[in-house]
Amino acid sequence: MSDSRYAIGVDFGTESGRAVLLDVSSGELLATKAVRYPSAVIDEKLPSTGERLPHDYALQDPDDWVTVLTRAIPAVIKESGVDAEKVVGLGIDFTSCTVLPTTSDGTPLCTLKQWRERRHAWPKLWKHHAAQPVADRLNEVALERGEDFLARYGGRISSEWYFPKLIEVWLEDREVYDACDAFIEATDWTVWWLTGSECRQTATAGFKAMWSPEEGLPPTEYFTAAYPGFDKPGEKLGEHFVPLGSQAGTLQPDVAKKLKLPESTAVAVGNVDAWVSLPGVGVEDPGTFVIVIGTSICDMIVHPEETRLPGITGVVKDGILPGLYGYEAGQAAVGDMLAWFVNDLAQAPDSYGALEKGAAELAPGETGLVALDWWNGNRTILADADLTGAIFGLTLQSTREEIYRALLESIAFGSRRIMDNFEEHGLVLSEIVACGGIAERSPLMMQLLADTSGRRVHVPEVSEIPARGAALFGAVAAGVFDDIGAAIEATRPKKVRTYEPDLEAKKTYDRVYEIYRTLYEFLGRSDARLLHELKRIGTERSSA
């Protein structure tokens, strides 16, 4: 124990953050501490003024992120009993694209008195979808101009990304836009707060800001064609990006004191909660479909070659693991959708276990229901935040348990649609590795993934996987491992639960999936105007 070295990983989620302390020689997790954000998701009223926020807003408070660091890191040191001087590395991951405007020294604008009452001065959370009209315009112009870069992102820009959110600020509050020297991913800002150095990494620049090492950003002419006058697209983003696993610096003296860590602690460049899950679960091979299941789903695969296929979130060289192309896809409402049903509709916040048990007693197809999992829009493969959820087949006899199972099945069907899209374009997927809170807590959800897809589902029996992966990158930044591949090999989880597909269940689910996919194409593509118009009418009435 005395010769061990340790790394800390901090995972910033949608409503809370958590830190872990990892023994990098054994991969053993020695301590963990979760801290909820005091302000949670700011989607109703601006804290500083009480101003009612527009529809589809989702903001956060950067002070909450600092609270996580200053409470959780000292807590895991204390709980583990290790010598803090032996903590050599620190890595962090974050939801993305969560972005905020700052001054040149990294001060968030919303923490300054003169800007605190302006809603565009606050961080925009990944699920801030109010920039959808901007994304629509950017997509329209990219298609008109035949922009090549669009093919890297499945043919469609998402409202969750960097430029729709930045241009939203530019359009709606030019004073805030002009006052900010940097518009930065929260993961990069947190590293800036820790080290005192602004250090942006290639991964979010590639996936969320449409940058590539070969081509840079899309041409300025493209942006000005969409929005005349927006002629400096890179001025808030910067031009220098470093690879994942790089060391951003070491802790600032005052920060080290707050965190009770040595100033020599190496800090890795920022990362994203989903992507760090690959090393966290020990995956580095092509052909494995990794699903991170939480508030939303992020799907990832890595491959030695680039294929520009439609409907994905993006494909970026070295974007997830060095030396491979990283592919990202996902579903926008998962835990959020289930929480809506349990808390708001069923009004039984303590009934997850009972609903799971009741739903598990139902046979495949027995509910007579099929749902479209678009409660927060569709991320992949339609990339349309204005789509809304639906349940078909309801009768006066439909029960809470049947509806709950239909929602779980809709998540599985959405995942299958994404996997079908990969395989239809030549990227063969052999198995599924699932992680995240729902993967750990819902055996039924895991069995549904297996039964609907016909693939084995593996759930590594380790906890806090994103934070674990972040800690491994921290260890790489500290020089404990030569690269992330060596870190994965040394710490790969040894215990895994496997869910085998029930082939008889799959036969039934193939029939239901055919109905799901027909509805998916009709309401998501050929007649998407129906759900768009419903949302538009509702938004107009609620804001009247």
C-alpha cells in the first residue's frame, strides 16, 4: 500500500458531480463521493432575477461545479485514508456540449454583478435546446452550399452543439457576446479553474464545434451565408487544441489548498462523461457498442477507419481513443423520460422498483403498446430536438406497469435503430457493453437491449465508470502509464454480468420493432411537421 500511487477522477453529470479515488496499480476504487448541484438544472426561472426562462432553456451555475470539487475531493481523500501526497493525477469529465461565456482570465460572466441578470451570461447545459432555430438555419445553408464537413456529423448539426448555442447569444444579446472573451466547454473551463491555464482539447472541438485537424473550422463564408455579420466564428473558441491524455498543468496553489492535494498533482485536459467510459469499462476494440445509460444515452464505437454515415452525432479521429476514429450517437431522453413518468404522471417517486418488477412479469408484446422515445427530441439518427414523444396502443385497460415497460422498450428500440444504422453502413457490431446508473439498477432494461438487438449485453461490475475513466486519464497525464491503452490493460474490470438474448423474445420484438420503425420514419421524417406543429402550438400558448 505504501508504494501505491493514486489518481482522482471527477465526473460532472446533469444534476450532480462525483469524485473517485483510484489505486492505479490495481484499478481498485478506494473511495467515492457524490455532491448534488445546489441549483440543479435551471430551466424555469433565472436565479438572480426570478425571470421566467423561455421554452427549451436549460442552464447551470458554475459555482455548483466548484462546490463539487471542493467538497468531493477532500471527502474521498479523508474516506480512503491515503496520503494526499501520493495522489499524482486528476482527470475530469463533463456533460457536453455544456458551454459558458467567460472573461479572458476565465471568470464566468454570470458570476459578475453587471452580467448576472442576463440569461445568456449563464452556462448553457447540453440539453439546452432553445437554439434549435439556429441549428435549422445552419443545416439549411450547409446543404445549400454542399459543405463537405456536414458528412462527418451524419448530415445534420444538432442544437446541442457549440455554434448553435454561440450564435444564439450573438443574435439575442450582443452585449454579452462582445463581453465574453471565451465561449468554452465546461470541461475545459473546469481544467482552467484547476490549473490557471486555458487548455482546450481536440475531442469536443471535433465533435461539438465542427473542427478537424486537417480542415480546421468550416469556412467563414458558410457562417456569414447563414448569419451575415457573424464573420469571426473562431474568436471565442480559439485555434489550439491538444490531444486527450495530455497534461494541462498542475494545480494552482490556492486550488490545491482548497482540494487538500499537492500542487504537483498533474491535471489531464478535460474530457466528456460518455467518452471516458470506454477506458472505464476496459473497451478499446472495434466492434463493441458501448452504451452509457443515464439521464440520456451516449453510444460509442471506435474503428481504425473513417466512414461518414448519416444520422450519427459525429466521427472524429482520436476523438475517443488515440489512433482510432471515434463514432458517437445517442438518445436524448432516457432517465429523464422514466423520471417524468414515475414522478409526474404516476406520482409515485419511490415506485421504480415496484414498476420494474411489475413490468418484468409481462411477456414481450403483451402490453400491446409501442412508444417513441422522443421526450427530449431525437438525437440520433434524426437529430431533431423539435420531435416529441408518443405512446401508441393505449386502451382503458392499460396499466402503469405496461406503460413503464413500453417506455423501457422504446429505449431498446431506439438503440437498435442506431445499431442498424451503423451496420447498414458497414460498421459491424458484435456485442454491447452497457454502463451507467440504469445499467447497474435495471436488469430488465439490459435484457430488453439483448432481446431486441439479438446481441449479448455485458455490464462490468464496477461503479462510477465515467469518474473511473477520468481518473485513468489523470494517471496518464501524470506519467503513470505511457498511454491510455496501457492504463486500460492494467485496470480492466474483471467481473462482468452478461445478459444473453432470448431468441423467442426477439421474434416477437422483431414484429413490434417493425411497427416502431414505421412510426419512426413517418413521424420523424416524412410527416415530422405533425409533431413540430403540436410543439409549436403548445409553445405559443404557454408563452402567451
